[in-house]
Amino acid sequence: MARTRVARPRVVRVRSFAQQAMSADSERSSVESTTPQPDIRIGTAGWSIPRAAASRFDSVGTHLRRYSRRLRCTEINSSFYRPHAAATYARWRDSTPPDFRFAVKMPRTITHELKLQNVRQQLVAFLAQTDGLSEKRGPLLVQLPPSLSFDATIVTRFLDLVRSVYDGPVVCEPRHATWFSSLVTSLLERYRVSRVAADPPPVPEAVGPAGWPRVAYFRLHGSPRKYWSRYETDDIATLATTARTLPSAEEVWCVFDNTASGAAIENARELIEHIFVQSSA
């Protein structure tokens, strides 16, 4: 089963997509030549293959089998709404190549209904279910409701609980402005929790990753129309540069959540092209 390596956290320099794009070419070349490249995973929320993109995938097998032959990760969002049996997770695990990984969204009973309080039973059950993914379990995604403000006592107790039962990667997507401070960043680092870089950002600071710097997690919801809009070529190019040059990241996840119009698959393909094809040309 995948484990995170416990190490002393380092402060990561956070820059927005726009600032990354404005970096001088000479600086980019220097960074890329001296910094080890992170393991970059690109995928979508879920593994549905839109009809318009079907020709880009093999025709044999389930959607997940076809999807996983082209992309290295996915984000399971259905776990937010309902539990899945460990056997279901195991079936998904066995349907994918050895290098494939699943991020899993934490249930809304934990994040939205109980608001991180008194959730031991629910958390232990969730972990037992996702154990079915074994070594293919990637980050656990903790997306918080926009109304949930930061409370140091509640959050510390929650993170204490998480780390008492689970030592793998955790990423958090807060959406209330009170979560975007140096105090919260330090707390997340202490518990080895990465803050999600979200687009569109709920506050300006949310555009870049923060917290535990070894894992960077980008959630691309679509902009300007959330879940629908397709990212333009310049947006994809800027994200590619950002993903390649994060100074402390060992693993980078880029998950496109603009699935309503089928744009996510195409944007994922374009990002792969920018990072793995054009950069090696």
C-alpha cells in the first residue's frame, strides 16, 4: 500500500499561474536544469469518455480500462456522495495498469455534514473501503464547504485524528477566506497536508499550491464557466510550466473537473502534449 515518506517539511514558494507565465526564459531554463523533475500525473474527475473523444481511446474494455491506457490517474468523486465497498475499489484497482493511481474524495458526511468534528467512525470506515485500492490509492481529497471557516481547535483535532489512522498523502481544498493565511499554511505543513491549487480560485491565494510542498495538487474546474468551460492553449501552456518547475514537489497531480461539456479529456490530452511531448522535442 502506498505510503508517504515522512520528512521535515520545507516552505514552498507560491506563485500564481500568471506569475509563472511572466518568468524570464533564462530563469525557466536554469530551474529546469537544476531541479529534479517531479512525477506529474494528469487526469480527470471520473473516467467517463465523451463520445467526441472516443476515437482517441481503444474500443475494447470498460471506460476505466480504456481511460487508464491513456491517462495515469483519476479522481473518484462518487465517494463524496455514497460509500463504495472495498471489493468495488479492488475491482477498479485490478482494471488499471500497475502505474495508475486513484485520488479519492472524502465523504460529505465528514466534510459538509459533521464539518470535521467527531468523525472517527466515518473516517475509519472510509479508509477501510479505500484499502481496496491498495498501492494504487493516491491522495485523499478533503474538499470543504465554502461556508466552513477555519477553526484552529477543530482542524487540529481533525488532522490529529487523520494522522493517527492514516499516513498517506492528503490534499485539502478549502474555500473560505480564513483558510488562506500563514498560520493555516504552517499547520497544514506540520501534518503533511497539501493545499489544493484551485481554478477558478475562491480567493486569489488559492491559485497556487501551499501547505506540504512534496505533493502539489491542481483542480481545474473550468473557467469562466465552472465545470463547463474549456481551457485555452495559453492556459494549458502556463499550467505545464508551473507543474514542471515547482521547487519542492516530488509528485504533481493535475485533475480537470470541467467534465460537463466533455472538455476535461481534451484539456488533459493537451497538457500531456505540452509537458511530455513538446518539452522533450
